[in-house]
Amino acid sequence: MPVLQTAKSGRDTLNLRIKPELRGLIDRAAELTGKNRTDFVLTAARHAAEDALMDRTVFAVNPKAYAEFLARLDAAPQPNARLRRSMKAIAPWEK
């Protein structure tokens, strides 16, 4: 289990036990992305934490706002220059 220690610098230390092959995998990925191990792991952990929390976020709105939200979801997109340009673009996998 990770151990969290508070340092005098206002930052915490997180100690993890990790298998050598996983550490090697992380090190290779960190190097390829131009990050050190700590920055790579913290970025990945933060993204995973944000995703986990966003998947469970509940938005409470009044009935009028909810009705407007549903109406916008059900409405067809209004044609505009950007939409027309997107619809005419060749998909990257078709090039």
C-alpha cells in the first residue's frame, strides 16, 4: 500500500512498491514522452483520478435548465461554415 508522508516543502512523498518490469515499462514510456518517471506517473495518475471522478459527477439543475439541455440534445445541428467544412473534409484514415 502506498505511504504518504508530508514534507517541509509543502509537498508530499508517495512511496510505491513496484515490480521491475513495470518500472521498466514506465521508464521507457516516460523517456519517449520526454518526462522523468515522477512527472510521467503523476500525470497518468492525475488523469486517471480526474476520469474516475468525472464519470461519477452529478450535476443538479432546475427543471427549466434540464428541459433546455434535453431540447439542445434532441435538436439537429444548425448548419454553419465550420460544420460544412468538417463534413467535406477527408477523414485521416481515408487519405
